[in-house]
Amino acid sequence: MHEVSHDAKPEMKILVVEDDRSVSNLITTTLRINHYAYITASTGKEAVTLCASHRPDLILLDLGLPDIDGIEVIRTIRTWSSAVIIIISARGEDSDKILALDSGADDYLTKPFSIEELLARIRAAQRRMQYIAGQPQESPVFTNGSLSIDFASHRVEVNGKEIHLTAIEYKLLTLLAQNAGKVLTHSYIIDHIWGGGVETDIVSLRVYMTSLRKKCRAASPGFDQIETHIGIGYQLLRENTGDGSLL
Ligand code: CA
């Protein structure tokens, strides 16, 4: 375990799970240069053991491991850990990403990946962690950049202007907000908004999302917090507020 330097960066423990030595070295060198504390595992079983003993805040997980599959690792860890899990895998098929996200991963990167992108995902995870930690138990207002949602009154503002949403649009936005920084798959969203077994398809979901975005952009033309992951789902990107604080 490398200790965090006295840098301003809040303490965060990262578990790197990767059996390919060169990729593992690339990741750990990047983490070290950027003053992140980390531990490494090269098998799935080792990952589960280290996760239990070291309680990492963030896990960078390869899916193709020599013993148990990364998907199994996610499912096992998710029974007791709320660590942020970012997949770093060569499996680039939508179905692989969806399976990983639906199993409990938070985000994914496809190999080969850029170092800058990896660092950006880690920072996003860090903001999400800080936000959750700093959130009072019953904080009724969610703020993210120009977006604010008052859960008590169902009032949504973008750029200080109130926007009027339909019940479904409001539910979609709050689901994304409650999972800010996470990629939510189409099936996850449909299950949570309409419940299982309802005949709502991805095409309808896209229509609701388009309408939701249009309303946000009417209040703030540059609004781009809702990211589409084509073939996979949607993600509300975490943004800092203007003064650099998270709320
Ligand atoms: Ca591998």
C-alpha cells in the first residue's frame, strides 16, 4: 500500500485488479504519479480477499481474469461492498458492458484506454464519493452544476430557472441524479421507472430522454449533463458547482 502524499487530494484507497503485468504497471504508475494510494491483485480470488481486508473505495477491475470471471467478482463484492467499481476491459461489446453494469459495476473503460480518461473517471468517482459522504441523511436538494432538484417539492431548476417536467421525466431525472456519475443501463432505468414486466421499450425511453434534455436546454442551452451511451444507457455526469464546492 502506497501512502497518500500530503497533497490536497482526499484519501481514497484503490484496488487494481489486472492479470496483465504491463497494463497493471501502466495503471499503478499512473496512480503513483497522481498520488493515489493503491493495492493490486492479479486474480479474482485475490481481489475478493483484498477487498474484504482493505475495504477499498474504488476498484479498477479487469474482466478477463485467470481464475474467476470479473463479473463473478463484481457480484461477490457487491453483496457487501459499496465501493465504486470501474471496469477496464478489452471486452468492448455492448452486451458485455451491460452485463457488467447490471451486475453492479458503476462505469467502464474499454482497452486500449487513455490515461487521461482513466484519471477523469477516477476523479468523477471521487466526486461521487465525496458527494455521498457529505450528503446529510435527508438532504432534500440535489445540486450538480446548473441543475438543482428539490426532492421535497419536486421543483427542478436549471440555471436558476424552474423547468416543468412530466411525472415520468421527473422520475428519470431523479433516478439519474441519485446515481450521478454511474452509467445506468436501459433495462435498469426501465425497471426502476416502470417496474418489471411493463411494455416500455428503449425507443420510448429515448423519447422521454429527448424531451427531458430539450426542457433542460431551453433553460440552459449548453446543458450537457445527461450523457447517452449508445446501445447501453444513460449517465448524469457529476459537475462541480461554480465555487468549487460540491453542493
Ligand atoms: Ca485480463
